Amino acid sequence: MTTTDTPPQTRTLEVPGAVLTYDVRPGPAGAGVLFLIASPMGAAGFGSLAGHFADRTVVTYDPRGSERSRRTDGAAASTPEEHADDLSRLIAEVDAGPVDVFASSGGAVNALVLITRHPEQVRTLVAHEPPAAALLPDREEALAASRHVHETYQRSGFGAGMAEFIRVISHRGPVPADFADHPADPAAFGLPTEDDGSRDDVMLGQNIVSCTHHEHDVAAVRAASTRVVVAVGAESAGQLARRGGEAVAAALGVEPVEFPGDHGGFLGGEYGQTGDPEAFAATLRRVLDAG
């Protein structure tokens, strides 16, 4: 089921330390509410996926510091706890009772924190490939690699930092202890080799360490009234984000559900990446309806 061409309603919400921008695509009267979230990716990444849920009211947003949502506190880093509080306030602002949430990547980390604090706000959480490095068997190596990405960015700028990020997320299997000893050439990825001096990239500067290093309260997630479904990409085998999802599922004692594509399987050309949003949406609908 796809939407009409009705544009989303764009709104803002002031929260401690930030002004959040979010979009609402109203569904039919009485329709359930579905939040589609990620981090640091914003609302723009969910245009294709949202189009397959015309029977629901769909809410997307830009996390603090990303795209249209600006920070007002001048902080250099964002934490999953801050993002979870932002989400709680957004859900309360929409005022629709318990909602369903599809959360991908860092958004899944943030949503897992949300349900430990406000489980009454979320009926079903589909947590798609949370990069839960702290739960991996090779925890210390994975965490060190994440810090290496951040430190490379702070030292050498965007091109160098993004090259290391790509290397981390595309690596398959346990992270080797000497990962930082073999830096990538940014030019090999079509990235700039010169440092322009800026250090305002939200992912490399503000989120990557706090997200991957988050210590998940597994007991609180298991105790939450929220139904939690862990999703992994069919084409992500061995990659850190899928391994993180598998680790969360194992800790919760559930089997992960395989979704089409890789980490960006829901994308339909957004950010220059194309997955299979139609098949992805069909799987998401089945998972949500099963609840």
C-alpha cells in the first residue's frame, strides 16, 4: 500500500539542548502511529519506506544535531539517553498513545534505551541492526575500532575519518586487534584527501563513540512491556551492525528476523543508496501485524 502525493506536515519541538524538526504523514482517521527513525540519519532517509504505510500515520524526525534539528547547548557529543528522551517527548507531542517504532542503526540503540525508560509509549519496537559493539564477543577490538574512527576524524578531518568508518562497517567477521594499524586511503573511496578543518560531522564527531559504547540494560529491555523484534539484513552477514543485532537478540533470548537487503535495505535512492523498500516494507508490515 502506497501513499498519495500529500506532502508531510513539518513541525518543530523544543527540547532541552535542541530544537527538533519532525514530519507527520497523516493516515486515515483512527490510524495507528508508526515512527520511522534512525541516527544520525534523519527523516529524509525514510521517504521511500514511509510511502508504503498510507494506512498509518507516519512520523519521521531529524535527531538532535542532524540535518534540520539544531543543538542549542553547544555540546560536542550526543548520547543514546539524550536521543531516547527526545523520542519520548516527540511521542508525547504527537499524543497518539502507544506507537509502533521501526528504528535502524543508531536509532535502534536509542529506541532500546527509550523502552527501558518509557515502555508504555511503545507497543512494538523493531530494532534494525543496532551497532551494539559492547555486546560482541570481540567487544574490546570493536570498541577500539569505533574510537579509531572518531580519533582519525578529529586528527585528520572528514575524508580520513569517513574512510575508516566505511572500513569498519564493511568489515566482515570479528574486528582484528590491529585494525587501526592499516588505515584506508580516502581517495580509494572517492573521499577528499585534504582536511578542510571542519569538525562538525554529526556521525563521526558526536555519535559514533557514545552509540557503539552504550552498555545496554538487557534486563530492563527484557522486563519492558514493549514487544521487541530484532531485525538484521539478509546481505549484512558478518558486518558489525548485523552482528550487533544478533548480539542483542541473543541477549534477549529471541531469534532475529531477517529483512531484505543490507544495513540500508529500506532506502529507495535516498543518499544515493538503493535497497528494496517495497520488499522491506512488506516484511516490516508482517512483523508489525504479527504483534
